Amino acid sequence: MTRGFSGSDSAELTLDRLARDEIEADDVRIHPDTLEHQAEIAHAHGNPQLAENFRRAAEMALMSEADVMSLYDRLRPHRSTAAELAATAAQLDDVPAPRCAALVREAAAVYARRGLLR
């Protein structure tokens, strides 16, 4: 049985319930524990990169949609300065979302080398 963020059984998520406005965003949001389980499976099958992606996704599952979209926007080339990305990484450390923070720091270094900072 698969559960969403709200704890709803995935079998309860139907189009009829959606049409009746009985389903909320948290009903379809994946739970961080589910993402961690997928990370463990990926790692066990020799795919550490996919496992790390699942673990970052687990951190983001606890963030608001607005915060995730803001992070996405800040990571687009030519959208942020080095200082802005450093501040974003520090904010992510405070969430805590250390894997996402590390990704932002890595992106900032690559963007600096490639001339992709604002």
C-alpha cells in the first residue's frame, strides 16, 4: 500500500474524488519516507546518483511548493549572483535540507566557471 504525504491510501485517490474536491495537495504529495525507501532501493541496485536525487527530493517534499519553485528559479542560469546562491544554500541548511544546499553550492561553482552567474 502506498501512502501520500497526508497518509491517504493511494487507492483512495480517484478522479471522482478529485471532481468532488475531496482531494487536497497533501493527498497527492509523496511522503519523504517513501522517497527515502526508493533511495535505498536505488543505492542497493548500484545507482547512487538516483539515490541522491531521491534523497534531495525527500528534503524538498517538506518544503512548500512556492519555496521549491523559487529554488528552481534561482538555479536557472543567469538568474542569481554567487552571493544569492550562497544565501540560498545557507537558507537550505537551516531548513534543514543539507543535500539541496550542497547541490546549490555545487551549481554556484559550476556557474562561476562557465560564466552563468548574473
